[in-house]
Amino acid sequence: MSAQTTPSARLVARCWAWCAQPTLVRRLLLGQALTLSLLWVAVVVAVLSDTFSEELFQTRPTYDAIIQVTDSLADQPDKQWASLRTIEAALRDSYSDHDDPEMAPSIMVWKGDRLVYKTVQVPDSLANTAPGLVEKLESQGRHWYMRTQQSAHSDTRVALLMPTGIWPVFLTFNSRGYFMLPLIVSAPFLLLPAWLSIRLALRPWRRLGQEIAARGPHDLSPLGFAPRHAELRPLVDNINALMQRLRESGERERRFIADAAHELRTPIAAMRVNVEALQTQRSLNERQSELLSGVLRSSDRATRLVGQLLRLMRSNAETPVAIQQPLQFDALVQERLAEMAALAQARKVELELLVQTQQAGAALLVRGEREDLMSLVDNLIDNATKYSPQGEAVQVELGRNGDWAVLTVSDRGPGIAPALRERVFDRFYRSPDQTQTGSGLGLAIVKAVVEKNRGRVVLEDAPGSTSGLQVRVYLPLA
């Protein structure tokens, strides 16, 4: 038995998903915080690097104390060494928390030419070229800042050394962490104003995104949002230019297909007239009559294809809302069923119309163009009667679902596999296992009309049968 997810685990999962989702706001906020931290650290490093080195080398009492201890205990080497060791420890306590001479201040003491004391691991060869000056020296691959002070009353010389590099600065932070305290304390109070400022600055982006998201698939008009911001204006201009190119491309395509379909009507009609004239000849044999009948059938299919192309171009064309009129959708469906009854009878298929009881007598008003809605109903009925077996019934149902008028057409044909139910709305696409002839434009016209009228169409399995297709169309009520 699988364990159920606890509310706390779901909360953690949602928080993790939110944190893992990249956002521009978080990116800008982290960028500001990182930049502020780096600038603060760089300034503190520069100040501390110079200040503490200068402070160490300019402490005259330190030099005087070391010189006095060295001179006064010159005849007691052990006490002299122990006292200098104590002074060295005090220096490290003041300027570092580390005993490694590579990361802490060091001292060297000479009595005449004899080196009487030095910090462990400090090279013996280190020496200033001029007393009283801070110099940067190198020995055995290490770099040091070094300053030597000569006693005014004896031959004692004292040198203070500070290693160079980033480690001493880190150790200074460790011993004097109050330099980082302002950044740590102020960071939470800086992040919230930064977040608010970024959110306010990105409001035009969100407005632009909302307008684009509200667009329909065929709405290629220019964006109404006209930003004044220099960063956003080129993006809006480029989007509008892209929409203009798409509009022009779509218009050229529709014009070409419509012109070609219109031009094909005349030769197809002329061919049919000539073939029918030939069929009246008495000298034709059976084979010739069969060939002429095949030409007529091909002519019928070509005529139907031309008509479908014209209806598709018309359904894809944008219609101003002012031109669309409220129509009685139920009356239109009944009219089209009566017109197509002869076609269904020729295919030996029965048409059944069902109206929801609560809707009987109440008109279903939808807004649209009459010819578009006629094409929608005709294609649904034509497809259903074409693919239904002989002797079966095509069920047409009308109803209301909230603010939607619902048209449902069910047949007992071979149906459409669920994996292909999105592709069948593409132009000229036909299911590979279909045996009936067709152009592959019927459902494309249905989808174009539905989208033009801001509705939706759903393909489902026909209820109460192992085969068949149910097409459900939703159109907004006027």
C-alpha cells in the first residue's frame, strides 16, 4: 500500500517547484544582491588591506618596545628570546588569529650584524634596501611587506613583516568581523525594496504578456499596448511587424486558393457538359459509357473539392463583429437536416434529431454568419452519413449547456483513433485507414468556423457502441 503524501510534503514540493522555476524577477534580484555584496566586499578588502598594513608599519611604540627589550636583555639571551616571543604573540592577537607566518605579522631583530630573533619560517635573506620605508619583497616564492626601523641609541634593528595576498584579509575578517556586520544586517531590508522596485519596473512586460495571451489564434491585428520604454518598444514593434507579415502571407494564401478554386469551376463545369453530351451518343459501347461515368464521378469530386476550398477560405476570413447577426441555430440545423435528407437517403442512412426537453420551444440564438454555420452543419452531417454503415442512423442532438449552444453529431462508422483526433483538423489530412473518398477539408472547415465564432469542438467515441464517432460543437449563445 503506497503511503499518502502529507500536507507538509506537498507544501515542500510546491516551494521547491517555485524556487526551481527560473524567473526574471528572481534573476534581477539575485544580480542586485550579488553586485551589492561584491562591491561591499571589494571596498572592505581594499580598505582593510591598506589600513591594517599601514597601521602595523606605522606603530612607533611597537618598534620602540622591541628595541628596548632587545637592548635591555642583551646579556640574557633566554629572557630576551622569550620576551620577543611574547611581543610577537601580542602582534598576532592584534592583527590575526593564525600562527602561520604566511598569514600573520612577523618580526625580525638584529643586534649589529647578528640576527637575534625571527619568526619561524621567515626567510633569513629578507632585508629592506632602505630603513623606514615599506617595501614589497619576494623570497622563496613568497611575497612580504617589510619595514625596518633602526634604533637611535644602539645597533639594534627591528623589521615588521606582513604577508601579501588575500588570506590575510580573510583572517582580518575573521578577527574583525564587525566590518561585515552592516552588510549582513542590511541585506534583508534591501532585498524587499529591491523586489518591489523590480516588480514595478516589470509591469509593462506583464501588460504586454496579458494582451498577447488574450489573443485568439487568428487575431493578427497590431498590439494595442504602446509602451514608451526604450527597452520594450522595439519588442512591440517587432511583434507588430511579424503579425503584419503573417497577415499578408495568410491573405496571399487565401487569395490564391480562392482565385484558383474560382478558376477551376469553369473548366470543370465545361468538362461535365461535354461528358454528358458524349453520353447521349448512341454509338457508345459499354466500355466507353463506363469510362465516361468515371469521368463524371471525378468531376463531381473535383467540384466538391473546389466548393470545400471556397468555404474554407470564407470560414478563415475575419469578419467584423458588427456584421455578425444573431441566428436561430436550432432552426438552421433543422433546415440543413431537411436539405440533406435526400443525400442521407441515397446513402441508406437515417437522420435523427433530438432536442433536449427543457430546450424544446426555446430558440438557441448564436451570433455569426449564416453561410459559415451552414458549412459547419453540412460538413458534420455529410461526414457522418458518408462513414456510417447502411441501415444505421446518424443522431443529431441540440441543447444548451450554461452559456453555450451544443450541437452533437454521432455516427456508427469506423471512428477516429484518439491519437489522430488533433491531426484530422489539419487541411487535407485523412486517417490512413479510411476507405471513403474525400478531400480532408471537412473537419478543417468545422474547426475554422468554430474558432471564428469563439467556440470549441471535441471529438469523442460514440456512446453505447464499440465503434463510431461523436462530434460535439460548443458555440457561445448570443
